[in-house]
Amino acid sequence: MPESKTEAASPSSAELSLGLEELIASLVGKHRSTPGLCVAGVANGGINFGRLLSEELTLRLGREVPYGTIDILFHRDDLATRPVPKITIPTDLPFPVDDAHILLADDVLHSGRTVRAALNEIFDQGRPAAVELVVVFDRMRPALPVLASHAVIRREVPESAKVRLSLSEHLAGPHSYEVTARS
């Protein structure tokens, strides 16, 4: 028996690209005049997604939407039981956090623990006016009271399953995801 079994066929790159396009159009409509709009990608899964959001919003809004990264390593609640990664992407928010409207970008919303850690890191840097969680894939089973403000895909996924997501740095793709049973 193979180590993992695919539960559902992956959507085509075109379908995921369409979902990303709709998400970005929605964000443009909502934030056309939002002051202090910026994007922070959660390391490591939200880095490409955050960069893509920032670039597309900058282009479509006709104004710079700054991009930064959030390192959650030292805010994790399982730090004592997991090894420290050899390569980390440090927090780098090249915009003032105070009074900013931050779009917190991540790839998959699972338990909500990563989001909690990211919020702790953001508030260590300052006090934003608002933080909206924007994810590519919402598993719809958070253990913590965390809700994605925006998601490309919302699909209930069993706790025993793993979501693998591959995003291109460009909106046109290729993008894909796969839900597999954990071995």
C-alpha cells in the first residue's frame, strides 16, 4: 500500500487561478480606499502568496501595497518539541505597523495556531488598525477561534488528511493543491 492516498482529484491550474483572480478582485473592491494597506506573508507557506497579493494589489489599485514577512518561530506553542529549522525567514515589515491595515497571507488555515503566532509577532512590532486573514485553502476545522476573512478554497478536510499546495509566484500559474491521507 502506498504511503499516501489521494482523496480527491486536484483542480486544474486554471480553476485555482480563477479562484485567485476572484479573491484579488474582491480585495480590490473592498480596499480601493483603505489607508495603510499592506500585506504580510507568514513564513514559510504564505511567502509566495503574500508576494503575489502585494504585486497584484499594487498593480490594480495604482498605489504601492507594501509587502513584508512574518516569522512565527519564537511564538509557536510547540517550540520545545520541534527542532528549530536550519533556514528561517526573519520578520521583515518594511512599513509602519501602527495603524496599518494588514492582509495576513498564508497558504493553508488548519488549526489556527500559526495565525495566533503570527498575530503575536505582528503585535510585537506595533498596533495595526486591522488585520484580515487571507488564505488560499481553508480546511474549515480550526481548533482556535480563527476565521479567514478571505479564502480561495473553503473545504472541510478531515483532521487525518494533509493539504499540499503549490503556488506560482505569478497569478497565471501554474497552481495546484492535493488532499492526501496522512501515513
